[in-house]
Amino acid sequence: MPTALITGITGQDGSYLAELLLEKGYRVVGIVRRSSTTPYERIGHLVDRIELVSADLLDQTSLTDAVADTQPDEIYNLAAQSFVQTSWNQPVLTGEFTALGVTRMLEAMKKAAPRARFYQASSSEQFGKVVETPQRETTPFYPRSPYGVAKVYGHWITVNYRESFGLYAVSGILFNHESPRRGLEFVTRKISDGVARIACGLSTELRLGNLEARRDWGFAGDYVDAMWRMLQQDAPDDYVIGTGETWSVREFCELAFRVADLDYREFVKTDKRFERPAEVDLLVGDPSKAKAQLGWERRVSFPDLVSMMVHADMERYRLQGHAPR
Ligand code: NDP
Ligand code: GDR
């Protein structure tokens, strides 16, 4: 039975990846950081089938011990300060978690399990300002936030440890992927939750920032399968994972409100508080290398993703006793 060690197991992707690896017969160990509460809301249904070890991306000793004790065959480094907006308010902490945290994990693996395979959660935010579209593995990086800059570091340190020490280390450059488990601060979930609240009479408006930003949005469940595939190849390499389509925040709103038979123009208000000091205007990924070499393709279309998220939030409010009006 292979062993997988996942940092960020309590996050959106960690929960889907844990489910996938359990289905494949893995022993799954997740790294969690110490907290005074243990909500684990995304992995509550899995806690009897996984092991949890306590460690923190800021603490080298705890990470090295976690790898040494677990002896993983595969390490998925998903933990990060992952919210772009927060990275302007906490730029140093974002660098510590999202950039140097990667070096700490690579060091832990080099010392304690050098034959393991390492996945780094890289991001389309590394492309940032448009240099070419669609963006592919060879597109130069031009990050537009402290988060994007930190992820560029994480990407290159992964490549560097592969080339310097012969580690099996790969970087998956994933475009936005969403689900009903997405954090409420990200725009897609903010919209699906907002639609459900308005439909149930709990809110009268939804305040958003830039409606014209365009993203390549896929379903998180499809994307964790790509992570696993990257670690099953003969040789380590880096891959772009996206859908090849781009949609605006406005289009997301239009579709999401339509799921509840509402017109977004009546409810969506723009609010400067949600605009960013530097915006990423357009992202669209070219996943052809992943398709050719990994046999990876997305399964869930954009309209189905929007519908899935709105229905899940409506159902959540229905279970709390709030019926759509
Ligand atoms: P989430 O924000 O949902 O999850 C982040 C995870 O990181 C949580 O489990 C969190 O734990 C953990 N974490 C944060 N800081 C630390 C720390 N100091 N020590 C240990 N664990 C920590 O992110 P996603 O699941 O959406 O994303 C997973 C990864 O993929 C992230 O690295 C993200 O930047 C990257 N990514 C995501 C994309 C997306 O569209 N979702 C696209 C491209 C890349 P806790 O529960 O304790 O807060
Ligand atoms: P992003 O996701 O920054 O792409 O990072 P987010 O959903 O936060 O923003 C997407 C776009 O929507 C615009 N926007 C708003 N965003 C938020 N959060 N709230 C709003 O009210 C709002 N209004 C408009 C933003 O300006 C932006 O253009 C996500 C994260 O998961 C990263 O960790 C990951 O690396 C990238 O996706 C790929």
C-alpha cells in the first residue's frame, strides 16, 4: 500500500485529493497545524480513514519529523496562504508560508525520504500580467501580487531541487479550480453563496470588485486527478492544468443567478473595497501537454460547475431551514 503525505489536507484540494488517494488504496497522512479549535470541516467525513500529524510550514523540525515518521512514497505540498487579496496585507507571512514553506518541505524530503516523489502546487497567478495567451509551460512569468511572487519562488525552488539533487519533484501550474468546498472569500463561492442567500431572502444584494476579470475555471475534483497523474510518470516534469476556456466574473454572476431564476443586474453592486492594487486581467491555460502526456482532461464543464456550486449552497441553506422564496 503506497503512502501519501499531504500538506494542506484541510483545504479544498487536500480534501478531494485525500478522497481520490483513499479510493486508489493509499495510506493517506495529512499534515495539520496546531489550532485551538479543530473544525476540519472539509475532511470530517474522512478522519477515520486517514492519519493526521501535527506540523507547520513555518517550522523545519516539525516538517522533517513528519516526513521521517511517515516515510511517504508521494508528498503533495498543497499548504499555502492561498488568498491573493490577503497577500497584500500580509506579504511577509505569505512569503514565509507560500515561498519558503516549499524549501522547508523539499529539505525535509531530501533529508528524510529522498526517494519520495514531490508535487508542488504552483499557480496560474505566476503568469499574472498577459505576456501571451493561452498560457503554457513555456510562457514567461509576470506575477502581480505578493502571492504570485511567492508562488514563482515555490515553482523555481522545486525545479532547482530536481536539477540540483536529482529529486523526483514536479510543479503543477494549475488554473483556478472551484467546488462547493471552495473558501467563501474566493469570488466563485462568494457568488454561489450570495445567490443562495438572496434566493432564500437572507440578503438583498451581493457586493463584488472587478466584474471584468477573466479566469479559466475548472472543477477541483478533476484537478487533483492531474496532480496524482504527474507523480506516476517515468520522469518528473512540469505541467499546466486548465480548461482552455476563459469566462468573466460578470459571466459567472449571470449564470449563477440564472440557476435560481434571478437576474444578476438587480442584485450585484460593485464595491471598490474588493478591487486589487494590481489585477490579473485574463487567464486561460493551454492543457495540451497534460492531455498528451498524462491523458488528463477535465470532465465538468463551466456551466455545470456554476450550477453544482449554486445548488450546493441552496441545499445548505435549505437544511438550515431557509427555503427559497
Ligand atoms: P485552501 O486555502 O483551501 O487550503 C490551504 C491549506 O493550507 C489549508 O489546509 C491550510 O490549513 C494550509 N496551511 C496554510 N498555512 C499553513 C501552515 N503554516 N502550516 C500548515 N498548513 C498550512 O487552498 P486550496 O485547496 O484551494 O489550494 C491548495 C494549494 O493549491 C494552495 O497552495 C494554493 O495556493 C494552490 N493553488 C490553488 C488553486 C485553486 O484554484 N484552488 C490554483 C492554483 C494553485 P488550515 O486549515 O489550518 O488553514
Ligand atoms: P484568484 O481567485 O485571485 O484568481 O486566486 P479569486 O476568486 O479571489 O479572484 C478571482 C477574480 O475575481 C475578482 N473579483 C473578486 N475576487 C474576490 N475574491 N472577491 C470579490 O468580491 C471579487 N470581485 C471580483 C478578482 O479581482 C480576481 O480577478 C485563486 C486562488 O485559489 C489562488 O490560490 C490560486 O493560485 C489562483 O486562484 C489560481
